[in-house]
Amino acid sequence: MQSELAGHMRNGAQFHPRGSLLRNGLREELFVVFKRMLQAMGVGGPSVETVLASPACRPGGFLKGHVQVIGGGDHDVDIEYVAVALTTRVEVESGDSEFTTDQEFHRQRLTGSFKLATAARHEIPFQFEVPWETPITEVYGQHLHGMTMGLATELEIARAVDKSDLDAVAVHPLPAQERILEGLLRLGFRFSRADVELGRVHGVHQSLPFYQEIEFYPPSAYAHGINQLEVTFVPTPAVLQVVLEVDRRGGLFTEGRDAFGRFDVDYGSAEQVDWTAQLDGWLRQSARRRGLGF
């Protein structure tokens, strides 16, 4: 070692052991900064996953499950909160344009703030209340074309990118809703599609900022007067509000227009009603009031 050092000095080279230590220290500092940057970007941080006992539910019911939060990386992290929320796709009309957007409409915080240790695993059970006005997505085991519904999980991390998870949810109709849909099918109406529109329905008690429309093609008995039938359910804990919207078929010199009928359905007696006859009467009554004939 001494001969090597003497050789370097004879050649005019300067040897600075302290400078080497400084360079190593700079590398370590840059590495720490790089790790912090990755952590802020969510790389190597905690993960979150939601496990539902069942993805099926009804308006006014519950979704049960648990959220797994697993620590990652080589440091503890501060969790601000864990929350779950229902989201759906909503159509928005703005002036002459129309677009769709994903909208959260009911949220529940499951935790407050806590520290998550490296490699720690937290399991957070929950029971999530499904709002009464939640749009349905399934009928008789078939998915309603045009509908999306999911339960989003959010893990809010201090000083880092948030983590999330999304699980598909199947919302089945209430028995009263199911009986009405069954009555329409018996009359010969056929499912077309369903969507959720931003706005309010006139004349009903509504708490959510949107409503669902389930569209049907008419049978031949109604086809000469109806181009399309749209059904909107706005359930409350006490009563099911039903809105029928008839898109009238226009003639050569007349413009088709929408006709509305609104009816309240008692949950307790819905099973005893002949919905085929009742719906036929409602449709004809609404048509007569508005000058539609079929």
C-alpha cells in the first residue's frame, strides 16, 4: 500500500480518502432521494384489496366484506383513511353536447388515520349501506345493457400517491320492481337498454343527483302509438315511485312527443297485484290524457 501511495505522489497525483467518502455519501443521499421519489409515486408502497362476501345486493340493502391493507417497501407509512364508495356511469347533457362520466354517489369511511408498518397486514370488515335509489344492473340473472356499477376502495396515504381498488357490483331489483318488469315483459315489451342520466325527475321525491331509465321496445299492440317506453324507478323506504315515459311515434304532419305517467307502489301489496292488467291500464290512461291512441 505504501509503495502504491508513493508511486501516486511521484506522478503528481493527489490522494484524498476524505473525497472518496464524500462521493460515497452523495451516492447514498441520492439513493435516499430516489427512494423517496418512488415512494411518492406509489412504487413499493402499501397495497389495498377489497373482498366482498357477495357482489350482489338490492337497493336499500347492504354490501358486506373486508378490506385488506398490506404494507410494502422498507418503511412505515402514515395512512390517512380507508374508504369505500359506490360509483356508476352517468350521461350528462351540456348545451348541445352529451358525454358520460363516472360518478361517485355514496361513500363510507372505514377508518381514521393509522400507521402501517412494513409487511403488516390490516383486515378491515365493513357493512356498506346501499342507497334506496341505486340503479339496478341485473334482471332475472341478465345484465342490463348499458349499466356499470362498482364499489371503489380508496387508501389515502400521507405524502404519497393514493392506492385504490374497484370491484364490480350487481344490483338486483326489489321484489316490487321485479313484478313490474315482469308485467311489462308479459305485455310483450322487450328490453332495449338502460342508462343513468344526470338530473331530476319532476314530481317525485329524489335524493340522488341522477336517475335511471330502462328502455323497452313496444309490442305490436302498442307499436302504432309508441316508439319506445322508458321506465324510471325512484324507490324510498316507504314507497316505490314509478315513472313511465312514452316516446310517441310521430306521423307525417305531427311530431312525436314524450308523455309521462307517475304512480306509487306499496311494497306490502305489490305481490298481490295483477301487474299485466295494471300496467296496461296505466299506459292506456296516460295515453288518453295526452291524446295518444293505441
